[in-house]
Amino acid sequence: MKAKGSKMRNDRLIRDKSKDAYMKTNSPKASMVCSNCGAIFSNGRWTWKELINVLKETTCPACKRINDNYPAGFVEIKGGFYSGHEKEISNLIMNTEKLEKKERPLERIMMFRIEKSKAILTTTGIHIARRIGEALSRSYQGNYSFRYLDGEKSIRVFWERQ
């Protein structure tokens, strides 16, 4: 029974404390290597640097997302400009991924599908999706927007130029 004058609500939403189901909250103490891609987990982060004393093999969060086909980022590229510049835009996207992946092994393109007048791509992380949208906007102008979904666990990026 509540005390008289208590203003506490009993119907509050319980907030999910974890940001992403694929990112573990308790970081292991030992160094690990991803058996799929070779990324190294050391000192609380994933990197590409080589370690001599890797104690355990595991699967990194990016490889898990790829295996589960569960993207964190969705990018839609469309418009007449895209149809005439597919190769240039594809090169820009692949170069953006290369730069992002070099620093952050968990940020990768999962799927890149080209349709009649648009391209759809999915990513393992939200940062690479947004970076691709920003690169398109910076290089070719057009209409660029993004929207975070499900808290900040996933993102949808839209870029269009006629």
C-alpha cells in the first residue's frame, strides 16, 4: 500500500538497458579472435591489429549479424541521378566502407542490391550507414535524411537526387 501523498506511478515503462543485443555488456577479460573474419577483441574493443596471445576463438558481433541476416543499418539510394552514375556511386560506397572498416571492424556492408532505379544496402552498424549517406550528400548533394529506429539500435538512411 502506498503512503498517503505518494505520487509514484505503477504503470511506468521498463526501459531496456542494453543498447544492442549483438553487443555484449560484460566485456571478457581475455583477448579473442573472430574465427570468421580475423578481427581481434582486446582491451574492450574490436580491432584488426595482430596479437600474439589470443586465448579464445569466438564470432564477432558483425559476423553474427551477417550470419543471422539482421542488419543494423538500411540505406536506400534512388533517383534519376543514381541511374546515370551507378558505377561512381558504387565506388564511393565501397571506398567509404573500406575507410570505416579499417578503423571499426564491426562496421561493414552486408548486402548491396541494385534495382531498376535504386539501390538498397544493409550494414552491420549504424555508423557506416550514416557515413555512407553523408558521403553521398557531400559528394553529389541531393536529398539526404536518416531516422533512428528501435531506440538507437538501427537506422534508415535515405538519399535521392533527380
